[in-house]
Amino acid sequence: MVTALQERAARAQPAEHVETLGGWWLRHAPGCDWWLSAVLPHGPAGAGGAEELEHRIARAEDFYSRRGGAALFQISPGACPVELDGVLAERGYSRRGSLSLQTAPTSAVRGRAPTSPLHVRVDRRPTQPWFDAWTAAHSRTPDGAGPEKATLARVQGRSAYARALAGSVTVAVGRAAADTGWAGVFNMATLPEARGNGAAGCVLAALAEWARTQRAHRMYLQVERANAAALRLYQRAGFTEVCGYHYRVPDAGPAHQR
């Protein structure tokens, strides 16, 4: 299930360049958040064992080098070759991030909507108010949504863009992407002045209602373990952890890829 969910997430956040290598996804998303350019090294090492694993790592490193960047790898237990994490550490890759892959029944998320006077609107495509709230919540300039717009324009599946309104002002946003019976939750963001009043919970419940109409009976999301507020929100909504995961990045770090 871990492999299938992480690949659904990759389809919901499609990179500009994608190549496959024996089950591995080599992804490059220039200008976007660095983790969207991580390799998904899914599947066993192959019949070649350690030699085959080293060959694939070298191919991945070449893929990124040709694009002016450095390789980084998403390490999800149950989805990757068990030896990969140690091999990358030996090659000088540092561990970065501690994230949680979580799931919940759609019915549970729908049933835990907070009581709130906020109105939630759900659109099939991202609107300018949705982008404005997303960039403001992330303290970015209006031009800072450009890479995100390009990413969302590449999404081929069904999506919903929810925004909670206090009067006519959008105070929280989120997105869901339906894919073969599941709905992934992405782009959750709340304006600082609206945090703690149930806005994010209202968005999440609205996305769950949309997921129900798409016959997506389960939902999933990815969250940083250091984000205590988000973890509390998702726990209240009924999400539980499937596994933790992290990244392996070159010691120089991937900052130059942004």
C-alpha cells in the first residue's frame, strides 16, 4: 500500500520531467518545492543485487546532473530496496526530514467536521482567490505561485480546490486529488489570523465530501512530523499513520534546485 499511495501522490503533484528506471521514478520539478524532485526508488534492487542497485543510483545521479541538480531519494519503508538507505549513507547522502504517511476512511473525515460559521466553496480548478490565500499563508509574493500553478496545470486526474471564507475573504485552502478509490489531500494552508478557529477542519471535511462523490472511500496525506498543529488537525479528523519516511540528500543539500 505504501508504494501505491506514494505513486498516487506523485501523480497528484506531477514533476515537469519524469523518467522510469526499473520501477524507479526519476522526477525533476525545477522551481518547485525540493521534495517534488526526489527519486521514488520503488521495488526491489533487481536480479543484479548490490551491483544493480549501484547502477540505478548512478543512473539517477546522471539524470539530475544533466539537469544541473543533484539526486535526492525518498525513502519509504516497504516501498524501497531495504539496502538503499544504508548504501546512500555510505555514498555521502545525509538524512533529511521526518514525515508521516497517513490514511483515514472518507466517512470518518466527513463525520468530524467542526462546528463553524465559515462557508466553504469547492471548485474543480484553482481560482485566483485560492492561489492568493495559498501564497499569503506561505508568506510568498503573488509571483511565488508560478511553479505551483505549473504543477497543478499538469495534473491529469480529478481534483477539488476548497477554500473557507469568512464573509468574502478566503482564510484557508486545500486540495484533493482522486485516484482509483483514494483521495489525496494536498496544499492545506490557513492564514495566520484565522488559525485555531476550525477553518482548516472545514476545508478538510469539504474535501472529504467531494471525495465521497468521486467514490474515493479512503483518504491519504503526507505531513511533516515537526508540524504539531497539522498533526493535531489530522488526528482529530481520523487520520492514522501508515509509516514514517524520510529523504536522503547529498551533503551539499538540494537548496540549489529550488
